[in-house]
Amino acid sequence: MLRRTVHEQGKVAVFRGRALASSGEFYWPIDSTQSNAVQIEIVMANGYNGAFNLGELRDRKRRSLASVCNLEFYTEDLKYFVTASIYDLHGNLMVRIVDNKWQVFRSAILKIQL
């Protein structure tokens, strides 16, 4: 099974069985070649969260899109961003994402074999 992840330097293939990185950065640009009238609709697990015209997002301001649990999604400078903290059932921090820069705390993650 091939998985792909996108980070600042471009696309990198991650293959099953290989070690995963401990940190990195997501890169999700918004297609700036589209018309200002293009609608971007935000739908998350908690339902519909609104719509924006692309023209509204060209002003480079930070615009909050949605928040659910410990996840916050927003746009800025025609890019999507996420900030989140993910904990295990014991309250140990496993993953922290701040403005698309992510870090895995390996000491809090256990391997389970089935």
C-alpha cells in the first residue's frame, strides 16, 4: 500500500514498513488561478461550516474556517492551515500541529501488533 504525504519540499512517497518522520509541514495551497467568484464550502464532521468566495480569501488575512474538538482550520495568504493537539487516552500529547508544522511525540505512541 502506497501512501503519499505533501510537505514544503514537494511530494514524498511513504511506503508501508518504513520509518515515519517525527516532524514536518503540511502545504495546502488554494488555486489562485480560479475566478474570484469560485465558492469554497467548508464541511466537517460537525456539518456545514459556511462558504467563502475566493475573492474574500485573496486579502491575505487569516480567516477561521472551522473548529472541532482540538482542531482549528483556517486560511491565510491563499493557503489552508490546521492547528491541533492530539492526546492519547491517558492525556499524553502524541501529535502537535501548529500552523501546519507538525511533530510526533514518539515517547507517547505505542506500537500495537494484531
